Amino acid sequence: MKKKVLRIATTDIGPHTEKLTSAILSFVEDRFEIEKTFAYNADYVFHSCLGYDVLKYSGIRIFITEENVTPHFAISDYAMAFDQLTFGDRYLWLPLIRLYHEAYTVLTAPRPSVDEIFRNKTDFCAYVMSNTTDSAEERTRIFDLLSAYKPVNSGGRWRNNVGGRVTDKLAFQSKHKFVIAFENCSHPGYLTEKFAEAAAANAVPIYWGDPTIGKLFNTKAFINCHDFQTLEEAVDQVMRIDQDDNLYRQMLAEPWFPGGVEPECLRDKTFADFLSNIFDQDPKSAFRRNRGRWGLKQERILYRMHKHPMSHSIRRLRARWLKLYHRIIPLHEYQGSTKKKDDAKK
């Protein structure tokens, strides 16, 4: 049977998110033939949060993101993002962890033997962080708290103490008993690749970010900072495990998922079915955004705000002036005076 051809464009997306688009489409590459295009009349357009050029596109719009940004459903027909929302067939929770296929595969595979992992652990704790701009202060504090106990090897740009940025993150982290896996903010559902990359190194992740992570992953296999009242209490637990080889080895023996079973919400089929529901429909039936008069009007306003801010500001000022003017001169009086002028001309 011949596969349906999907003409797909991307916009408002950075180079990294462009790669994630390919990772998303890999869920359905066995069901459809993907044809990339730059045309504004593409059947489908994947877009993110880096602008409003998506408003130029007439096709079905699908929002994706690698940042903690809530979708705008007046613009997008569908969305795949971090918020834990329910919105019919228009939305699906897609944690970034799920698009790092190589690291995520480690979570679903049987764990190596404890002895094999333990033999390779020569250092205490690793941290690879490069950006602290607009970032949660917890990311700095965990480093300081753990460093007061033992040196933490920092392999990113931030506070690098290993002679330069590491080129092989997995190899670097694999030597360490623990790996700090802190998101840049804490928000329910905001789960990125950091946990999976720490797990791929067969280290014990010290995690902070998504407070609901304990519903998905086995908390006996990692340090979930959200299970403690303070970061200081979490660090105390790290110290206890570090000083007790039996406790540490017990954690290495635990599966990443409770009972070793991958949750349905993270399975390939979940994402493939969501996308297939969009692509299998007749394009005219797949639209979900408001394309009526007021829906289009709102889109034009958003586009002017982004592309023509001066013109938008003038329009706003004119509207405010008219509103103030008609408070001073009621509209019916203004209309009456205009009528008198018209009669006089006649």
C-alpha cells in the first residue's frame, strides 16, 4: 500500500529544535512519506516559540518546543509540549527526554550487572552545565552544597574545574557515582534529557525540576530532590549513600521504571497514534484553530505586533485616543454634529 505523502514545513524553530522535529517525525516514518518544503501553503507546519512567522502559513499548525512554554491554541491546531494538559485530540504531553532516543533506550533496557557498573566508578559526582542565565538558583546551590562535602567535577562552561569543557559527556559522567540532573526551572511535566543522560551513564541521578517525576520513574533508583523538604536534606541522603556501598549498589540494581514497565504515556505508540490522528484526516477536517472572522483578526493583530510594532503602536494609540475623545464628546452628539454639517452642505 502506498504511503500518504505529507508536505511539511518548519518555522520559528532553532537548529536544535529542527533536529527534534525529525525525532518527532521518526515516530511515524513507517506510516507516512515525509516531504520537506519551504512553501507557505505546506499541508502541515511544525513551529516553536521563536517568532510568529507561522502566521504566514495556511496549513495545519503543530506546536513543538524544547523550552518550558505553554502552547497558544489560537495560533496552533495541535501541540506537543511540557504542560500536563487535556485538550481533546489537540494536545499531547511530550517530555524532551523522549526525543533523545539513544539515552532513552537505556531506560527501557535491562540494567548492566551491579559489579560491572561499580567497578567503573572512580569519582564522586559530575555536573555538566553551561548556562545559568534566567536559571533557577537551585542549580547553583546544589553544586555548592555537594562541593562542601566532596569535590564535584564540573565539565561544562559554568565553573569548569576539569581543564576545559568535556567533549564526551557520556564518558565523563560514566566515571562518577552521582550526576547532578537539574532542570533550569521546576514545573510539572517539564522533563528534559538531563535525567536520561545521567541514567545512560549508569550513575545515580540527583534530580530536580519536574515535581511529578516520581509518578513515572522508580525513585529507588535515583535521588528525587522533590521528596525532601530542602536541598540540604537531599544532600544528606547523597552523603549517606556515598558512604555505604551496600545502599549504593542497591540503587544500581533497581530498574528505572517501577516494576521495570515503561509507562504507556512514554511509549512509541502513544506519540505515533497522536500524530497519525492528525495526518490520517482529510486536511480540511484536521483544522482545529478558529479560522472565522475574529480568529483571523486576532492572528493579524499578533502578526503586526511582531513584524510591524510601530504600525501596531500607532493603531493602538489611535484606538485609545478615540476612546478618550468619545468620553469627552458622547458618540451620539458627535454623530449629530456630523449630520448637521452634511445637511448644510446640501
